[in-house]
Amino acid sequence: MNKISRKGFLKIAAAAAMSGVTAGALAACNAASSSTAAPAASGAAGTYIPGTYEGTAEGISSTVKVTMTFSDSAVTDVVVDTSGETASYGAAAADQLREQLMAAGSAEIDGVSGSTITSDAVMKAAKSCYAQAKGEATVTSVQLPTGDENDWLGKEPDIDEAAITETVDTDILIVGAGNGGMGAAAYAAAHGLNFRVIEQNGNVQDTRHWVGAVDGFGAQAQGIKMDRAKLLSEISRYASGKCDQRVVKTWINESGEMIEFIRSIMEDKYGVKMVYTYGDEAKWPAENAEHNTDYMYPEIEYTYDRSSGAARNELLLQYIQELGYDVDFKTSLAKLEKDSTGRITGIIAQSTEDDHFIRYNANKGVLLACGGFPGNPYMMEQLDPLGTSVTTACSYSPADKGYGIRAAVWAGANLDKEAAPMLFDRGIVAPGVDGGYVASDSAFGGKAFPGPIRQYNPGTQPFLKVNRNGERFANESSPYNDIVYAAAHQPGRVYAQICDANILEDAKRFHTIGCSAQTRNAGAEYIQKQMDNAEKEGVFFKADTIEELADKLGFTGEAKDTFLATVERYNELYDKQNDEDFGKPAYRLSAIRTAPFYGCWLGASLLCTEQGIAINDKGQALDNDNKPMPGLYVTGDMSGSFFANNYPCLMAGVAMGRTLTYAIKAIKQMGGLE
């Protein structure tokens, strides 16, 4: 392995001219970092090459430009152009940022509060000016592959060979240390394979604790045998027949082996007990099908005891480290590389610590496990306008900006043509707030969702839901995302949920499954905490009368009269135990008569996106002719072909089960293990 010290990068770069992309240009997908101001310094004579230099970097909504003039020993003038940034924040910060740069004698400044992304861009641009003045780099052009509001894809970066100062050779390269990446790394480590893992952030990413697997160890112990043909048909129905059933079958047929491998590490190695959900806890009552679609609720959900504070991804990191492997943190994917035959041979990455570039050669293949694009408003608005329009809150990782997807598309991969976001009906917001983005100076792309709470779990309960006109508009007993899509046709694309003091008793009778079951299983203290927190944030209301609740929720005039009539009608349907209006099962009706009364406004909470790169049943990426791309594998949220246009949220854990199954499948393929 040919490896040049990262610490020696600046010395080497001093002799190298960089055309194309300068170090620091590839800021996409890197988490914003804070800076500490350096004391002002004039430098010694001969420190700089006198002249005026220009640096640019991507801000929140524009390309920020810094122009710096140097004598041989000091900065004599600074011009900061942030005119394209948000007017009241980033654009207004230009003078303060200029003063800080003049005083600091370096690019390391405090920045301006409320303008973090703009400040970081100014610092990156200033670093480029300093580098040029020291003879370390000559910037002729800067390409920033962040996409924009008109073109989510952007242009693949052209990285000059002189900028690549480190080379790493390996058999298998895993890009991303999240759920799929760490599952793949653990399997590769267990089999003694030669691999590397890179991760753009400084730590492994959040664990999604629930995993769906078919006929695994828990099912075997309980004598449960899945109807695999029916399960395949049900997933295809969710996807409107647009999935690749062969891709689904790999999960169905190989997830049992996957969950046993995970169990062997969690339980046998670290003593963390795995938990399997089965029986009545995994089923909605049969009455649900009398007037509703007869959904299949497969017993596939596995999780683990988290009372010790264990997180699966952290344990998998410990596992590979104990076997002599590790993760190259703060190393971000820049682009894929391929040879003259079209085979993917590796990647070019960038250190987020000192911005130098690294070539990773992967002899047997690359596995992309980089996540989806929920943190990228350019991609969300252009690829999923419907899901974006009904979303009011989020629980995604802000680092998931779709960079892996874009790198794969640049290399010729085929992206699924329809959106498949994972939306939970728990995006609680204040009265009057619409679904969709609001302006945010601190968010990537200048946009964020308005909800102050990641997920309000009781929002999934099938209580009465009404629009801003006070009208009921749908059957509330449905998969998580159905009600939020129904709200796409309502004013503001939001709806109010109404219940009374019997909220816990009603939730127990409703018997929802998956993560929404927490509302009934965690008890009165949990529900009270959820309500108290939402009330503190100004998005949850309680009242002694329905009239008072209507006022607090913002109903006035005719809408208030309609709301009160709707509540009265709903009580009539409850008394009849027959939903004559929308056909909701009787066991999911509830009376609204006992004070205090509770209400809130809801939209969708976006967890992740499942629109990804098309794959085959071996996990290989497919090109635009749906032919396998040699050397390239994909798993997790950035992989496609499985959910097509709809996430089956009543199949608890299916997304994570798919992720880990294909993580292992890819390692088997690249490692010659099958």
C-alpha cells in the first residue's frame, strides 16, 4: 500500500499546481464545523507572494467569493462577497466576516452567529487565498458538486492528479459507516477479508434499531413459518408492482441468515439480548379487514435490549476494531473511478480535516452505503415534490445529502424513477403552519422543515383527524403515510388530531404495531411526557371544552362551526360502532366527550428516502440499460428496486432488514464467499 502522510500534505502541495478542483472545493455532504478565531498576526517578511488572490466556496444558496490582497508579510485588504446569500443573515454578515479576516491573520475566524454555513464558506474561500499566497496552490477554476435549485445532480468534479496526494490499495472498499456499511464491515471482518471503510463524519452513524428478517432464530423458536409467496406479493402490492421481485426475494430468502449473524455478535460476543416481536403484538386485530384493505402484518421484527445503552453500529465498530480493522473517519466520497472497460476500480475521496484528496483502489469492488437524500432540499423538491409538500418535521440525519447517489449517477448508474420516502404521520406543528419547507439560514440549501419535534409518536394513533375547514376527510386507520398523502389534497396540507382524556385506553384498543406501539406500551407516563414536551413547544393544546380547544387550534367562524359539528358526528358514529362515513373499523373509533380534550396539527415527519440506485438480486448497481456495473454494489437507503414508489410501513423493520441483507450479500459477492 502506497500511503503518504496526511500531515505532509501541505508541504507536498506547495510544489504542486492544482487545476480543476482545489482542496476544500468538495464541501458537499460534509457536516458544518465550528471554528475558533486565531489571534491577529502579521507574519514574517517573505511569508507571502505579494498579490491579490480570489477564493470561492459554496454557501447556503450561492457561491461565496473572498478576494484577499497580500504584501510579503501581511494581508492588506479583504473583500467578502456574500451578496447571493440569505439577505438578513449571510448577506448581511459580509462586513463582520471581513473585519474578522483582517484581524485574524488567518482563515480561522469565529464566524457570525446565525450564519454558520455562510461563515464556513467564507473561511474555506479564505483558506484558498492563503494557500495561493503561500505558493501552495494555484486555483484556475472551482467546481462545487452540490447541485442547485434547478439541477439536483450537478456536475461530476474534475480533480487534478496533482491534488491526489495519497493512495490506498484494498480489495473491498465500503463507503459509509452507517447501518449498511457497518453490517458489511462486520461480515468482512468475520471472514478475514481485506477491506477499508470510509465515513465522511467523525463517528459511526445513527443505528436504526429495528430489523426485519424472515424465519430467523426468533421465528424458529416460536414455530413460525412465513408464507413467503404471500409476503412477496404483499410487498409488490405496496409498490404497485413496480419493484423487482427478484431483489425482494433475496431479502426474503437470506435475511434469516443475516439476523443470525447479527445475533451472534450482539448476544454471543457482547451479551446484548436480541428481541423478536411475534404473536398478538405483531398483528392488528382481524376486525381491521372487515371494511379495510386486508393488509399482511408479517412477524419479522427484531430489535435488541437497549437498556444498557448499546447501539448496534457502535458494537460493530468495536467488533471490527478487535479484529484489527477500523474506519477512515472524516473521509468523504468525491467521485467513483472506472477503467477503460467500464469497471468501477475505486474512488477519489477527500479528507475533511485538511482537504487533501485520496485515491482508494478497490481490487474486488466498491460497496456504496451512503444513505439517501432527505437532507438535500434540491433533491427532495426535484425528485419528490409530493412527499416534500406534505412534510412538516424530520428525524433524518442531516448528513444524508444524496452524495453517493449522485456519484453513482455520474458514473452511469440508473436511479429509480419514482420517489419512495419514509414518512411517519408524526410531524407536529403550530396552528397555521403549512406542509413543506420554510427558509432557514442554518440549513443546507437554505431550507428546513418547520416542526420543532422530530416525531410526535401519538400522532400515528387513529383518532379523529380534520382539515382546516373542520372537516373529516379520510379513514384514519391506515398505514403511516396514507393520512399524510390524503392531506396533500387539504388546505395547507396539514390536519388536526383530536382526542379526549381516554387517550391511553383508546390507544391500547387501537393496537397499532411497529414503532407506533410505543404509545400504548410505554404507558401513561410516556404519553404525558410526549404531550408536555409538545405543549412546551407551542404545538399541542388541551382544553376543558371542545369549544375552547377549537379556539386554541385556530378554528374560527364557519370552520369552527363545522369542526364542532364534525366532533358531534364522530361521537354519533362511535355510539353506533359503525363508521358510516369512511368505513373505519369500530374498534378504532373513539368518543370525544371526557375532559380534558387534546388537539394538535400534524403533517409528515421524514425519516429517510428509499429512491435509490437500481440493483439486481446480487446487490450490483445497474446502468441505464439495467445491466450490472462491474465492481459496484449498493445497499441501504441509496439502493433502489425494492420499494419502487411506497415504503410498506406496516412491515416493521423491512427497510433495515433489506439494508443488512444486501450489505452481507455484497461482501459475499466481492469476497468470493458464494
